[in-house]
Amino acid sequence: MIESPMSQTKYKLLINPQQSQILWKTQIFYFIVIFLTIGIICTWIIILISKIFYVQTLEELNQEEKTLAGTWLHQVQMYAISMKENHSTNKNINIDREWQSNNSTEKIIVCYYTVPKTFNAVWNLSPSQIDPHICTHIIVGFASIVNCTVDMGINTRIYEEVVNLKKNNSKLKVMISIGGSNEFNFGFPEMVKNHANRKRFIRSVLNVTKRFKFDGLDLDWEFPAWFEPNEKEKIHFVQLLYEIRKEFDHRSEKLILSVAAAAPQTIIDQSYDVPEIAKHVDFINLMSYDYHYYVWYFPVTDLNAPLFPHIMESGYLDTLNVNFSAHYWVKKMMPRYKIVIGIPTYGHSYKLDNPLNHKLQAPASGFGKLGFNGFVSYSVICQFLKHGASNVFVNKSKVPYAYRDEEWISYDNKESIYYKAKWILANGFKGAMIFSLNTDDWKNECNTNESFPLTRTITKFFKKGKD
């Protein structure tokens, strides 16, 4: 039977809309697939670029830490040895905290600036990048003692550049620090052992302070009589301070004398005649950080600079915090108004044994990947947090830590520094010491719209407290 032309026409009219609909759906499907594919590729490219930028940024920032960590390692190792020898002992020391409140005195902010080992590198903080208004005192370190005289190294120009910051802030005081890890415990013992050596050193100090127009001297001996008990060394250190003070007081403009002082109780007891030191120094810079650091004989995570102990600590570990150290110095007869509390701008990193076990005192197998030898600048920590790390604030100790995968970092942030500044005011101490400007976020990597955000937190708080 032959279909009529009319029937064929009706059939075509029925088929064409169906074909058009199928074609339209197919085109939409392909469009969605292409769109999603492009989106996935673009996202992957963005992630790849971000990771490359992150790695390059960290590599650049890690270069800075490499130049600093070597200078700072000596002290943290001495603290670790102190903990190794005493962590199992049961310390029951009462620290008397009663005092008459007096917050009328203006607080000082002492900022250490470490002279870079590599000059003119993009990752190093140069003096011209330091804001001269965020600190009351800048201490430049670290010079050495060679043949009982001051050795400032090959680049003395950088010291001059820091002193020149006073042109933009006439109230700023700039001091030179002698010692630190540059000494490796050689220069000080030989220099202090007799009057002739001390006299030669003091003459050198006076020449340096006059030539470079320093406002004072900071002595960072790590640490007198520590390697072996030596009462004579403690006595000689006090004699040195007495003789320096005598010379400083004879200057037309009185020079400042400070000491970088240990925080662990065992080092304080062995290294310092505190009442005698108190007679001669304007203030001490309490190195209240590096309480915990990865060491093979105590391979667990813990806090770099806790304000108070956390709930898991007891015995000697219960003394490894800012509050105890500061009040122990008071107990040993150092006046509160001469104690400047140290605050770190860097953290300590650990490699977790098990990424699922990331709490305090979790087993660790070494330093983390970030930073250098466990030292991590605040800028790197910000990048770590920005790229997915979890952050935990330990409310009892008033400091945070962060973790991601095998990486675990204890550090200070603006919140913890706020609590420390508040505590300094409440307890009548002389002020805060920043260690150091080099590891604060001086390039605004943390996107806080300001340089040196940690240091500025203290500056703003003390200014507010004064007002």
C-alpha cells in the first residue's frame, strides 16, 4: 500500500521536532562537558601555580631562617640540656607573686635585630626596612669577643644603619649585643678571669659605643658557670658588670647596661648571683622562649613559649613557662621593674610520628620540613595556615599551635602576644623584649596590612595601657 503525500508530510512534521530536541539536548550536554573540563583545567592550573608560588615563597623565607638559626642554636641547645638533666626531678618551688601594683611607669619594648650572615639578599631584613617607632630600644647583635676586645665582624656598616634610625625617632635607643651563639662560650670566660682582661674589654666597649654612637651595651653570655660549676666565673661576671657600670656612669651621657638572661630555673641557679647583678644592670632581657624544642631524648611536641603550663605538665616541666621564669627571677631578688619579658616571633616545628596524633606531647621523629633546624618565622607560619593547616589555641597556656599532615608548629600570634602584654602590665614588669625583628612578618606576607604585626601588637597595647 502506497502512503499518500499527506501522510508523509504529517510524519515528517512529527519527527523534525523530536530530532531538534535531541540535537538541542546534545549540544547542551557537550557545552556542559566542555565548560566543566575547562573549569577543572583552570582550577588545576591555579592550584599548581599556587603550590609553585607557595613552595618558592617558603624556599625564600627558609633562606632567612637558615641565616638566623645558626646564630640562635646555642641557647636552645643549652635549654634542652637543662631539661634533659632535670625533667624527671620533682620541683616544688613556691613563687611569691604578691606585689604593690604600679602601672604608672612607661613600659619599654626592646627589639633584637640579628645582623644577617648574608648581606643584600632579598630574604634578609635590612635596617632601612625597620620601623623606628615600634620599639623603644633596638639591640643589634651579635658581636664577638676576640683577645678580650669587641669584634663586630666584617660589615660594621649595618650597625651604623641601625643607629641612623634615630634620625627618624629621637627617643629610640640603639644598643650593641655581645655574645650569643657567636661566642660558643670561649670569649667570655677568658675575658672575665682577671682585672687586666676585663679592663681591656671595657676600654674596647667604650671605643665602640663612642665611635658608633650606641646608647648602651647588652651582654649575652650563654651561660656563666654552666658547662661546669664554677663559682669564680659567677663572681667574675658580677665584677665585670660592676666595672662596666662604673665606667658608664662616668660618661657625660649615661650608657645603658643590660644582660640577656636565661629562663630555666636550673640555669638561673647555677649561672647567676642575682642580687649582685641587680645592683649594676638597668634591666635584664629574659629569654623566655625555647622552653620546648625537638630533641632525640625528649621526642614529643610541646610549646615554644607558653605563658602558663598546660594540664599535662608536672614536676620540672611545670616550671618551663614565662610566668614561672619571671617570678623565679623576682624570688631570686631581681626587681620587677628591671625584668623585660622575652617574646619570640618564630615558632618551633616538629615532624609527627603519626599525623592522626597531633595533640600536645604527641610523638615526633624530628624537625618539621618548614623552617630550618626547627626554627620557623612568622611569615612561613602564616603561609602554612593559609594553605590548610589547622590551628589550636591552648587556652590554659595562652599560646597556639598548628598542624597539617606530619607538620606540627608551636608559635606565638597576635592573640597570644595580647595575653602576654596584658600579663606584663598586670604583674608590673618593665616591658617586653621581641626576639626578633628578623622573624616577624616584616614583608606583610600575612596580609595584615601592616609590617611587623606581632611587634605592633605589643606597641599598641602598651600605648593603650599608658593612655
